Amino acid sequence: MDGLLALYIFMLAAFTGYEIIAKVPVILHTPLMSGSNFIHGVVVVGAMLMLGTADTPVQQAIGFFAVALGAANAAGGYVVTERMLAMFKKKEG
Amino acid sequence: MTLPVYVQGAWFLGAALFIFGLKGMSSPASARKGIVVAGYGMLVAIAATFLIPGLQNLALMALALALGGSAAWISGKKVKMTDMPQMVAIYNGMGGGAAAAIAAIEFAKGDAHSLATTVLAVIGALIGAVSFTGSCVAWAKLQGVLKKAHRLPAQNAVNVVLALIAIGLGGAMVLMAPAQPELIFGFFAVALVLGLIVTLPIGGADMPVVISLFNAFTGLAVGFEGYVLGNPALIIAGIVVGAAGTLLTQLMAKAMNRPISNILFTPMVASGPGEAISGSMKELSALDAAAMMRYASKVIIVPGYGMAVAHAQHKVWEMTSILEEAGVEVKFAIHPVAGRMPGHMNVLLAEAGVPYDKIFDLDEVNGEFGQADVALIIGANDVVNPSARTDKASPIYGMPILNADQAQNVIVIKRGKGTGYSGVENALFYTDNCRMLYGDAQPMAGEIIQHLKAMG
């Protein structure tokens, strides 16, 4: 990718992340940490790309490992975040 | 590889949904919707990747997705709310491991890359690997597998030397690209050991900050590997999380009044003998505690890790409801680092059904302790220790605390006479208006409930 273009993406993404979190109430810190944990689970897409282009058995093995780890990051992160957030409610009911 | 437009479009959509989702998660009312939106983003991104023409090993890919995904899905469904921090740590470590593995394959392929690409691949691999083993240690500590903080002699020197070796090997990989397999192997070995060694000496009380830091690390690693792969969705998701995680880490460290460097490199020890604590700990019965709260007009409850370990949150909420029916005003006061993760107590109370408008932050509630008849402290210790305000020699000096000592009466439910996670004596327990209720928080709350019911 064009190096300078990537630099712009880096800058804007960093700013976005900072702004979104800056005004978050403390009660959401745990689910938010867990939620952002889920989002970087998108690494599984990168892992799939690597496994999909792996040439040697060693690369395949590492790629398999990477996809499994990435999938666990995404699935686990989603489940625990969803469970925590499902509990937040204003009044009993 | 030029990608079909529908794949690129799907990734774009995924990245957009991640940001919308994260934005939603930043407010309690829309938080649930936020994670679901982000979840759709993930599904779209993964599904589109399968459609890329010319990818090999599709069966292996599906198998790995199914294995990793289902194992984590099931463990995530089963884990108790109390054990949530270590689950977040381990899932995060896996993401870091995946990022490092991506870099490893990239190096193994030995394709020619620009200098910037190789440098970012190496940096991403290094922090991903550190996050992987470091998070595993954090998990082991919180899970109770690793009981003690292990400190090497000259720990900081070892950290620095290892870090320098890792950076040196990384530098060699950039200069000698494509690198020899031995060099690649050595680099990853050192990086993985570095994560272990750095995390081992860190105490459990500091783990929330460490987990958050590793979360930010993994985010950055994913972002950098995204650059290497030329995948903007990975860059955006990774860097957004990296920045958000860094800020979150800073907020937590600030709440503990310990700079991050301090948490990573300095053991928590007293800088002097400390002020002598006079007085004695005075016991109280569950009946007296019940009466005290029943006839109070305002009670503030301060929950801590002890409530989490005892799974007492449901009993505590039941007790609260009885008190409220009797006309007592009850509030929950949460210290930012109570428990083992920021907001850990909020999650537990929410699980028990406590509405979040009864739960207050340190800044919101600290002025109210003076008007409270009873401050009920359930398994919290360091976060209410007045030494943090007065005793300069105390290792927790300067940490903002909940001013529970200003309440008319303080009742402390505590398992034994020991010190808190920081190992510091708590001056509060020795003050004249403080009474101790020794026992596990759950049966103790149960007893109080019995007495409250008997009083009608």
C-alpha cells in the first residue's frame, strides 16, 4: 500500500480510538476493554490470508495456529463482551 | 494480489461497523447494540475473506476457525463473571499470538518488501509476541495457577538486556532481509521470553493495568501487520484499539496514582517503616450490623475483590432491596480499580441486577461519605485505606481513595485479619468508628438478611 496513505490511516484511526474512549464512564471500562479486545480479533482475517497463501508445511502449520488463535480472540471476545453488556440495564425488569 | 471489489467493499464495511460498534459501546444505554454491530462487522469481514479467488488451504482454514472459535465460544459462555478479567487476558493474548504468527509466515516466505514494511512487520511481531506470553502469565496469575510474583535478581537489568537483544535481532532481520530461519527463530524465542519475564514480577493488584496495556499492544501489532498485508480493515481496527487501549491504560494507571513505568518496573514496597497505627480492630456481630443499617438513613456500600471471590453480589443486592424498602437510602461506591479490572465491580453488581444509576464513581460519591450513617465495606481494602492520604512512606501514598472513614460508622466484612493485595496494613480498620465483621462475604450478607427480615 502507498506508504503515505497508510500514515494518514494510522493517524486518523489513532485519533478516532482516542476520541471514542475519552468520554467513557468508568462503569464501562471492563466491557470496553473486552469489546476492543474483540475488535482486534479481526487479525483472524490476516491470518486467513497468510494460511491461504502458505506454501510449505511449516507455513501451513503456523498459519493454522494463527487462524485458530485469531478465531478464538474474536469468538471469545464477542461472547464475554456480549454477556457483560447484556447485564446493563437501568431499572429492574 | 488485486482483490475483487466485493471483498474490498466487505472489509470496508467491516471496519466501519467496528467503529460504529465501539462508539455504541461507550454509553451504557447503547452498549449492547454496539457489540452486536461490531459482531456483524466481524462476520462480514471473515465471510468476504473466504471468497477471495485463489486462496489455498480452505479446508484447513475452516477447521482452524471452527476449532479456535468454538473452544473460545464455549469457554466464554461458561466463565463466571468473577473470572472475566483472566478470560479477557487470554483472548487478548491469542490475538497477539496470531499477529506474531502472521509476521512469522511473512518472514518465512522471504518476499522482498520495502524498508518500512519490514520494520513494521518486525515491530508488530515483537509486541504481538510479548502480548501473547505476557497475557498468558496474567491469565495464570489471576486464575491462581501462578500464586506468587516471581522477581529475578536484577529484574530490571534483565528486562532491559532482553529487550535490547530482541530489538537487536529485529534490527538484524531488517538489515539482512530476507532473514535466515535461525535468525527468525531466535528473534521470536527472545520476544516470547521477554513477555514472560516482564510480566512475572508484576503483582495481582496491578494486573488490570497490565491486561489493558497488552490489549493496546495487540491492537498495535494487528495494525502493523495489517500494513504489511496491505489490509486497511486490519490497520483501522488495530490502531483504533491501540489508541483506545493506550488511553484506557492511562486512565487506570491514573486512578491508582502509579505511572505505567512504575507498574512495570518497580515492585510495590514501602519506602520506610510507615506511620505507626494505634488502636485495635473491634469485632461486631451480624445482628448489630443489620440493626445499624436498618435504622440508618443513608448507607454507602463499597464492594471490592472479596465480594467477587465470595460471589456475594446477589446477596448484597437482596440486602440492599430490603434496606430500601425500609426507607434507607443505599448507594454503591466504586473505586476505579476495585477488583481485578476497572469496572469489574460494576459488572458484578449489574449481574446481580443492581441498576447502574445506584452505582457511583469515586468523584461522584466521595463528598457524600460525611453524610452517611454507615459505610459498609465488602471485601475491599486498599481502596479505602486512609494511609493513602496521610502516610508518605506508604506504597499506596497518593492513590485517590474512597473516603469511607468519614462516615459515622464503618462496617467491614472481611475474611481475616490479613492485609490487602498491596500487603499494606489498613489504618481504617483500627479507627474508633470502625467495626469488623469477619467471615466470607456471601454467608455474612445472608446472615444480615436474616436479621433484617426478622426486624421487619
